[in-house]
Amino acid sequence: MSDPLPVPAPIGTLLAMTAVTGIVDAVSYLALGHIFTANMTGNLVLLGFAFAGAPGLSIWRSAVALIAFGSGAILGGRMARNASGEAWADRGLLLEAFLLGVSAISALGIISNAENHPLQLYAVIAGTAVSMGLRNAIVRRLAVPDMTTTVLTLTITALAADSSLAGGDNQRWQRRGASILAMILGAFAGACMALHSISLALAICCGITGGCALTRQYLDAERRKV
């Protein structure tokens, strides 16, 4: 039997996870008190605004999100270094799905404004931020070009800088454009759901992420048969 082929670049699963990011950030910004639990660039900016006393923002909420995100990234980094092969990534995504599921349970009973439920608010902030930090560590290790699943500033820059308008060859424009579209659609869906049920939005994120993990496991198992 020959050596198993590596799992191919999981473009489809990464696009689905990009949409999950859009949902999570829509929920966190619109329903968890104007913070981001997936996009730490935005969260740091909001933290700076909060330090300046901008109305409607909270130093504590942004700080908890930042610390929880960092904790998830540490966990993901340790998983990557202490495992062999690519099975660790599947386990990491399953753990992300579990954390999103716990966050969905924590948000039960909250309609659209978690600020009126402080204990649940911080539980959901911590759970989603840890899951997103874990995800970022996984995706960083997978290192699929133009598929960060969270921050798309460089993706948009690359799309424009490599375009024919800039004298480029439109390298990977389909992948870059699909990432941007996935984020927008996820944010749209998250905003619509956050108005009715935070728990439902996060439960859907749990299901999508779990499906991505199981898909990767299946592809890995199929290639090991070769």
C-alpha cells in the first residue's frame, strides 16, 4: 500500500467556515454589546474606542473577548504541535463545534439583546471567542493561501493588487471573491437570525463547523485507502 495522499486544500470547508465567522461576528456585534469575538482587529479598535469613553462600548466585554480568543489560539497551537498528521485539525474543528454548541445553549432565552442578561452575555462572549481563537490557530497551520476564514483585509488587497486593472494576472480571484462573498452572506444571515434568536444562530454555526470537521475526516479516510 502506498503512503496516503494528503488531504487536499479544503476550499469548500474553509468557505463554509468563513460564513460561520460572518454569523458569529454579526451576533457578537449586534447582540452581545458591540464587540467582535472572531475579528480581533475590529475588537481592538472597539477596545480603543471604549477606553476613549465612546458611548455604547465596554472595556470589559472587549477585554474578555480578546483574552478568550487568545486562550483558544493557545489551545489550537498546542494541539497542532502535539499531534502528528492532519487528524488534529479535524479534532480541533470538532472542539470548535462543541464550543459553539455550548455558546448556543448559554444563549437560550435571549431574544436579541444579551446586555440585559450579564451572566449569559459573558458566557457567550467567552465561548464564541475561544472557539474562534482555536479556529484561527487551525487555519493558520493549514496555511491555505487566501483562506484565512476571519480577516479579509489582505484578501481584498490581493484581489485588487493582482487584478488586471493593476497589471496583474488575476491570481486566485475566484477563491478570493468567494471568501468575500461567504463572509457577506454569513454576516447577512447572522444579522437576520440575531434579531430573533442568538441561540439559533450559534446552533447553526455549530452544525456547519461540525459538518466541516466530519467532511475532512471522510476525505482523510478515503485517501488513506489509496
